[in-house]
Amino acid sequence: MRSKLFVPGARPELFAKALASEADAISFDLEDSVPAEGKIAARAHVAEFLRSDIARASAKRLIVRVNGLDTPFGHDDCKALTNGAAHMINLPKVDSVEDVEAMASVTDLPLLLTIETPRGLRVATDLATASPQVAGLQVGLNDLCAPLGIARADREHIHAALWQIRLAAGEARCFAYDGAWPDIADEEGFCAEAALAESLGFLGKSCIHPRQVALANAMFGAADNEVDAARRLLRAAEAAAARGHGAFAFEGRMVDRPAIDRARAAITAAGKR
């Protein structure tokens, strides 16, 4: 899931186009992109599409960002997704264990929790470990930074949030996912933020426009030379294990179990591209 493309739930004419894109995942949005007066109709559009043959036949990961359970729409959003092709529910503005438990009580689908409040960031580990249904944590930097007057473009500012979310996800053994870059024309900014997230072990980046998808796909996932190196490392690990060695020298550096696990993960990720 190198790239996840947001599609407004109120724009059903874009659904099939999104599926035809190069994005690894599609996130149908019922929250921020849909005004209150259009939320019921958007829910119906998304639910109908997810029950269609084209959605069921898609190889993409299909996600729905629902409205929060503290709104008049959240519970009904989740109920509408039963018997459809959705793979995951994205719950926004999560900042309490009770939020996670409440969502887990109304759906059996895996959960992607968006961390976008100061309290949510502080208790990120508690959220990630609140339910076995939590599949991943996603950072929401726009909502996190704007109310606090934090300059979003300053990488030093956002590193702390990404680091904390990545460690929380690591403790819970779930994935961490990068949020959206708001300036569609600023490809340099998108790539710089994606590079930071990738360096911290985030799985991929959200996209708000199809032109960002290719950038995300290029930034995340193992490159061919990384895959080749991973294969060489695993061959060396097998030889070292046969000698009873858990740590060994490989191409000028010492490696052990974490490096071996990372090599396996790189090969797995490349195989899913």
C-alpha cells in the first residue's frame, strides 16, 4: 500500500476512475470532503459501489474513511459497509481507547486509526493496542498542526509526530501510514515529506490527487537494487545459520536478526507491487 488515493464519497463519477488508477489503495471519504447536508447521500453512493461487481473484482485495498462516532453519521456509516467489498475502516480524529472499542463493537473490519489531535498523539500506543482489529495508525498532520500554529512544512516539526506514531505502531505490531500533502502543485514538498516517512518505516503515503500517486509509488517500496541486496543478505544469513551464527559480517557491516527481518520485509513488499 505505497499509495492511498482519497476519493470524495459525494463524487460517484470518480469511483471507477480511481480504481483504474495506479494507486495501491482507494480511500472513499465520507468525512472532511463531504458537507453535512450531503453525508447521507455520499454514504449511499459508497455503499452501493462497494457492493458492485467492479469493486468486488478489484485487486486494490478498499478503505472507507467514516465520520467519527461522536457525530450523527459515524454509526450508520459503519452499518452501511456490511456485505460490501471494503477491506478496512479509517476512523478519524481518534484520541481515546473508548473510541477504538466503540468502533470495534460496530464493525468486524480492520481499523486504520488517524492520529490528528494532541491527545491522540500522546496516547498513540494505547490506541494502537486497544483492539486486535487495529491494523494501522495514520498521521493527520494538517489537523494536528494547524490549530496549534505549527509550520507544517518544517520537517523538524513533524519528525517528532511521525517518530512517536511509528514507535506506537511498532509496539502494537501494526503498520504506520503517512498522511496527505495538501499542495497538489508542490511535488517537491510531497516527496520530501514522503522521504522522511519512508525513512522512519512508514508503509506509504496518502494522496489527494491522482498526480501524487506516481510520486508515492516511487518513494515507497523496495527498489530493485534494495531487493537484490536483501536477497544476498538472506543467502548470507542462511549460510551463517548453518554455521551456528546469528550475527555475521555482510558486505562490510555486521548484521543480525533485525536486518534479516527487514530484508524479508523488503522482498515481500516488492512481490506485492
